[in-house]
Amino acid sequence: MDVALRIRKLGYKDILHSIDLDIEKGALSCLLGPNGAGKTTLFRCILGMYNITGDVFINDVSIKGLSYREIAQKIAFVPQQTTNSFDYKVIDVVLMGRAPYMNMFSVPKDEDYEISYWALRELSIEPFAQKNFSNLSGGERQLVLIARAIAQQADILIFDEPTAHLDLPNQFKVLSCIKNLIRKGKTAFISLHDPNLAILFSNWIIMIKNGKILSKLPSNALSIKEHLESLYQVKLECFKGEKDTVVYPVIR
């Protein structure tokens, strides 16, 4: 199986401990874990933001030999929360995804605008182009940030809690958009809090706790209930329908 990201013996301070992990190409892998487990730190290590022990390989190339610009051309990152000091228009936010291909003092070219509008069309949000980003709803903002990642034209997409603070319809809309990108050949590595969303949308579920990987298994694995109980230290019930599995805590 082809691997997009290969992580070996990765450690960072006292947060992450000797992590070994493969993220398969063309799949959606979901990172589950309690608050403080190290999910965001792991993402930032993959992006080369921290001085790590061990190594991270992008398509078998170590990030230690890559510049930030080169990493950004290979991996697009959508953070959990985004705040803007200025009231940018949506098209300007999406154009920021073209930064890895521009020099420090250059301005966007016609090609950059064409790619940015194409990214908006991919998510059916081109009518947002001239709207102010700050005036959009939470779900709409998240779609714009995904469009920015698409405009970056990286093969690997990392999303840190893409459904945080969204209502259920917008959670499904955002995750459906990410799933559609997988069908078009992208690779996604995301973190979520809701195991049911992970089971429904992902190909692989990776569980992390106290900075260590506990397990990695297919989202339809029969042992999913036991692994989730170990991760969250709660008793769960598991309902298996014809297509989907639903887990929920037992209340006694």
C-alpha cells in the first residue's frame, strides 16, 4: 500500500513519545483522542514547525531536508481556529493558499486567481468570492478554508478539528467535502472528537493518548468498540446497521 506520510520514532519534548505511523495515500485517516492527547502537536510536527526527534517523510522524502515553502507545496493545513485582524474578502483568503508559489514581495498572477476561483467552484461556493470572510457563518468559513487548502494544490491535506463549533448539518457538509477530495485523489489526515463521525467518514482511525499511538485500525473494524473504550475510559454500546456503526456511552 502506498504511503503519503511515514512517521518514525517521532518525539517532541514530553508531549509526543516515539510515534511510528503510516498515513496511506488516497485515504482519509482520522486521529481520535481526548483533550491534551497531542493531536495538534503531532500535526505541527508533521508540518516542520517544531524541532523534533525522529523523522517525518513525505513520499519517502524527509522534511528535515525541505524548506517551509517546499513542505507547504506538499501539505496544506487547515487549523482549528482562524482569526483575521483585517476584514478580507473570501477570494483574498483563498489566494493565501497560493503563497508557497510566490516570492515575498510578488503579487498574485492571473493563474493564481484562476486556481483560487477554481477551488471555490470545487466546493460550490464561488458566489462567496466577494463577500467579507468575517460575515460568513462558521460552516461557510470552514468551507472557505478548505478552498484555500485546495488552491494550495498540495496532495496531502491536514485538518485540525474541521467540525469544531459547527452544527450537525455543517459537520456533515464539511466532512462530505473532505471525503469528496479523497475521491479525487487527495490524502487527508484529520482530527475529530466525535467517534461516530470518524467511523462514518474515515477509512482509518488512529487513536492517540498521552502522546502515544494506541492503535490504528480500519473504521469498520469489529474491535472498534473495545479500542474506543480503552481510549476514553468509558463503557460504550455499539449498534451496527446495514451500512454504519454507531457507538454511544452507557448510562446507568
